Amino acid sequence: MDRMAVLLIVSCLCFLSGLVSTVLIQNLDGNWKLKDAEKPFSLEATVPGGIYTDLMNNKILDDVFFDENDQQSRWVSLRNWVYTKIFTVNLRKPVYLEAFNSTNIRYVTTSTLSSGDYWILEVTTYISGNVQGNVDGNLIYSLKTEQDVYEIIYPVSLNFPNGGDLFYTGQISIPKINVNNWWPNGFGNQSLYTLNVTFVGSDGKETAEKIIRIGFRTIELVQDSLQVDNGTTFYFKVNDIPIFMKGTNLIPVNILPELGQNEAQIRYLLNSAKDVHMNMIRVWGGGVYESDTLYDVADELGIIIWQDFMFACSMYPTNDKFLTTVRKEVRHQVRRLQHHASIGLWAGNNENELALRTNWYGTNNEDRYFKDYVTLYVDLIKKECLANDKTRPFLTSSPTNGIESDKEDYVARNPSSTHYGDVHYYNYVLDSWDVTIYPKPRFASEYGYQSLPSLKTWLTAVKDVESLNLTSDFMDSRQHHPDGYMEILMLINDRLSSPGRNLEAMMYYSQILQAMAVKIETENYRRMKSVTFDNGEGLTMGALYWQLNDVWVAPTWSSIDFKNRWKMLHYFAKDFFAPVIVTGIQMAGSLEIYTVSDLLTTRPNVSVTLHIDVELLYQENVNIVFDGVDTFATVYFNDIKIGETDNMFVQYIFDVKEYVKESGKSELVKSLSIPEFLSQKGCGNETFSLLNCFFYLGVEDDNGAISPKNFVFPTPLRKVKAGNPKLTIASVKLFAKNVFEVTVNSDKVALFVWLETGDIFGRFSENGFLQIAPTKSVYFYPESNVTLHDLKSVVKVTSLFDKKWALSSNKLNDDNVKVITKNN
């Protein structure tokens, strides 16, 4: 953290003299002076801002995100930087002087209690003290709904307690019929209502005001005991409805806190989460408390926030001085954030229970560390949090066994037990596409795999294209996970052909690896929501992958890279988090096909058809041949032919399964032996059938598809000898205002079809898809206005078996290099 001297220079503020009729604010934002106590820098600075941003703006630092400049700028944190109007931290939020006679409103916290036909809105107002030691006047609570305005006035007379707070709690009764519930994304609307809290002094002249938005909803974390030795449940209920939490983890919006408050960036990230059906984001305890804007946007979009306190992966002190600062920190953050409908849970730390019990830091042999743990996270943080918010659950850590950890003096014997609480799971050794390696937890709050961002993104961070090879100092400096590149290559080699020294191939393959691994793991968690295994595992009710965003250009676990490009994983999330999915679980030569529904209502009297398509990928000892061209087949048991597009892509039907889809359940609808089944359907003998065909799944009703299509590869794709599909961009058309339809043609099945648009930034309706028909159309949504001509000139397409990925050279694509070199 930057060390800054404390000095505020104000020559004269006339408004501070005499009496005031309302709280007056003198805004100090804008231009400041910045000096270095050790060197004769005298620079212009901006508040809100930060030292790194100011030094970059003054050309003292180059872009800290570019090349190896992050290392070359480390000297900044060792200097004593002096701002005129100076404070001890980065001035990343508005700075102002405040004047009042009686008081000002600091925080407003709320609770919405369901009571029969009414909501009881409880409002607590925290106010400032003054030199007189007492505050007299009226507090006015006013809530505006679609039907009415509810207002109540409370006379208050408060004495400032010694070392305590001035606060007042009042209530408003709201008929439920006059407000709508706030719901998580995908389950209803995010109705928000404006609450105006006004203080009027006893003289009737001085006023102070705070305006917030609230939602009417209940939330609880259910941890009910199951059968003996089978643990407890662990799931969230919102408005009395059990909800499977689908989402991700958020790291800081920007590594420079002053840039992390950018509303456009926050909205981009959270809208990207909403658009792929997420309903929960965990704000990770190793990052920062995010800006008010982030929680405002989460309220609007229905994204429930799992909020860690900022303690992670370390043993912390418990001396009086440190605990005093922690108490202030917790009190401020809870009171600041508590009114947000999106806040769903507080957690004391990230991974410290696990670190202590499993001796990450050589500390589990000393009782004092266990005592310190309870002192900090239970006696202080938990107590202070619940004193300021009695409406939400609190966990001491993540992962944790929840109430079972509490029973074991808050540090469980096995904090990663799959019978309780939540788990974090990472495995970079075993085959990541093998579903059997994954745990069967109650709630998976962290899991994931690394991938490399695209070449276009890499080239924005490097000045020398030759540095883009795995042996360069630059690439090494960007990989902060030990042995990260080696692990990525090993995991790729489990399922795909080796990219060798072809760095572009590694970028593309690593994104396939990541997308498929997280897809398989997530779908497995979702199908276990209604499954209990013999040992008591199962009943999984949450999947939050690691991680949503990036803080720089590097190989990371993110699904959106630092330049806001969606990786393949984020496109896949749109399908594996869809409200209804069909998934195939491959174990020991068999395929178990599940449907999973998050819908709140059963679809009565609706016949749902499960399509199990067998798609022909390659022909070796195969009975289905049409003019010697690779084909695809959709086959039902009765072998009824339902359609033929041409002699390259042929469809057959097999196995119709009809049932009424139950709400909120996962259901096993079909089990089959993979080699036997594929062999019977003409994919070759039981050996070759695994190489020649794969499964393509979907669920439909009378109105069409109700789930995204899904697929299962019965054998590693590195074993398949499929040829290079001839993919072409058949057309690019203007579909609507600034929305384009892009059509791709192929002569055979193409896997992980990937579209890119050069320097035109935007996203597709689908990407990384499987093309199982000659023609596939998707939509492109640019972030800014573009012409049809410009888009046509840059859109490109590739797929898994593209011959360019087989090149061993590390030479980068010339077109990409020329474009970025010009831009840089």
C-alpha cells in the first residue's frame, strides 16, 4: 500500500462559520498537487484517483499492465508520496469536507420481516454525534411503492454514548399486496423501492437525508441434519424457495482500486454474469470490498452476493491495535452494504480454517493459533457482523463445515468434508474431463482450471512479439501459478493433440480444456441436486466456478479476460447454467443421461422428448456411408428416419422418452452401455465405435427445444482421426440495428467452432459450438457501431481439427501480428 503523509490544507471555508440549515458539503474532488518527498517531482494529480494512475498520467510510469512494467514500477510503493489535501490511502473515492450543527446520517440498515399479509420494514439509522453530546429532532421514513407512499415520523432524543454509536430503529408495515418480491436472476423480477430517510432538527430548520433502494425478500441458509453420520444439508432459500446457486467468484474489478469503481466495467462484468444465467457471485476474501456501484448493479440484476470479509490464506494477529482496526472495518462494511437486497451471506475469511487445520503454514501444532482464529473470526468478526445485520447467515470461513465446524470449536477436523458446508476443489494432475475425479459436495464454492487469453489480448500487453513464447521471461513473469504452463499442457494432452511449440494452438486448446472441464464438473454438480449416494454424499445445491474476471493479461482461471473478451468458458456457461439442461455422465463405459430443471413450476400434461443423437465424426469400419463422405446420425430405437438435409449430414431417430418434467429436480432418464450402444447403431465394432461417433443430446416439448444441446465424447479426441473441416464464412448480414447474423458453412462435423472479429469488440450469441449441420447461423453484438463492410473484412472461423493447429512452429499468425504492431 502506498505510504502517504496526512495533511489537509484549507485556507478558508466560509460555510463552516455560523449556523447551517442543512448538512453542507464542500467537494474536494478535482485537481491536486502530488510530490515525492525523496525526489523533486511536482505533478498534477486527480481525486478521486490513485498514485499509479496519477504517475501514468504524468508519464512517470508507463502503463503498468503492459509488458513487464508491473515489475519496473514496484519502487512506487516504497516512496513517501505527498498530496496537497493529503490522506493515508489511495484517494480512490470522493473527498469532501462536511459541516453540520446537530448531526448527519451515516448509514441506514434495513430488514424485511414477513408477517402474515404484511412486510415489517425495520429501519436503523446511524447518525453522527456532535460537541453538544445529544441529538434532538424527528426522523422521517418514507417508502414509495407502485401503489402508495408510506411515511412515518419518529421523534428522537439521543445522547452520545461513551465510545458507542448514535442510532435509532423504527418500523413501517407494508401490505404485501402493494409490493413485489425481489428475486434472484432467473426466478422473477428484481423489484426495488426507494427509501428516503430524513432527519429534521428540533428547530425545524436543519435537515440531513439519505436515500437507498431496498428489495422485499427473505433469505436463509438451510443446514438441516440428515441421517446419522450423513451430515447436513447446505442450501439457500429465497422467499421460501430452495434455489440452486449458479455463478462464479469475483476478484477485484481492477487491481488499481481507483479504476475498480468504473461503472461501465462493473455493469459489463455483472451483465455478462446475468446473461449466462448466473444468480450468485462470491466476492473473494483475498480481494477488496467493492464499490457501492457493484452492489447497486447486483441489486438491479438479481445477482446474490456471497460476501467474504477481506481475510485470506494467512494467519492474522490478535493484538488490541489490530483488533480495533478490524472492528471498525467490519462495522463500516456491514452498515454500508447491509441494505442491499443482493447481499446473501457473510463469510469471515477465505480458506483460513482449512489452512489452519491442514497446516499450510506450520501453525497447527500451537494452541495459540487456534485461539487467535476464534478470537478474530468468532469473538470479533462474527459478533460485530451479526450485531449490525441479524437478517443474513454468517460463516466463519470458506470452505467450512458450517454448523458442524461451529460444534468443533470452529476449526473442523476435515473442513472440506463433502457431507457438510462448502468445498473448494482443484486438481491439475488427473484427467479434467473425467467426471469421476470430482467430489460430491453439498456446495461447490470454488473450482476451476487455467487457460490462456486469445492472441489479440496478449498482443495488447507485449511490446516485442518474439516474447510470446513459453520460454520467454515475459511469459514466465505472467504465470503466477507454480508449474502452471506444464499443468495446462499435461491436461491438454489428456484429451487433445499436443499443441507443441505452437503458442496460438495452446491458447485455443487451453480454452477448450478449461471450458470442457468446468462444463463437466458443473453439470455433475447440477445433476446431484436431487441425488443422494449410499455414503450420504450428494444433494449439491451450488456451483460457483473460479473465476469471472482478470486483473491483467495472463494465464488465469477467468472466463472473461482482462480486455473483456469472453473466453470459450463463458460461452459454455450460458448452456451449462441454463434453467433446463440435459447432461450425459460418462462412467465405467456407461452413459447416464439426466435432465435438470431449475423451473419453479411443473409443466403439466406436456410430453417432453429426449433426443439422443449419435453423430458420426469419423469413418473407420463403419456401416453408414453416403458417397464416401463423413456423416452424422440421429438414431432412435425404432430406426425411424425423420429427415435428411443432404448426403453429408443425415439424421435418424432413436429412443423417445416421454415424461412430465418436475420442477426444481434432476432426474435420471436413460442409462446405456456406450460401446454396445454405438456399435448397434452402426458406428463400427465396439472398439472403433468410440472413435467414430459421439452423443448429441437435447430436450424438446411440443413448442420446441427447452434445453440447450449437449454432447458427450466417448473417448479422448486426441485418438480421433477426423479430417480438417472446410469451414467458411458463408455470409454476414445486418439482422437488426447493430446486430449481425453470421453464417458458417462446413463440409463435415466441426468441433469447438470459434469465431473472432479482430479489433471489432463484441460477442456472439454462441461460440465454441459444435457444428453438426452444413449451415450454422449465430448473431454478433458489437459494443459500438460498426459497418457491415468492416465486420465482413475481419470475421474469421476455425475449429479443433483445423490443420493450422498441427503446425509445430511458434510463429504467430502474420495478420494478427501486423494489426497489433500497428496499434501498439
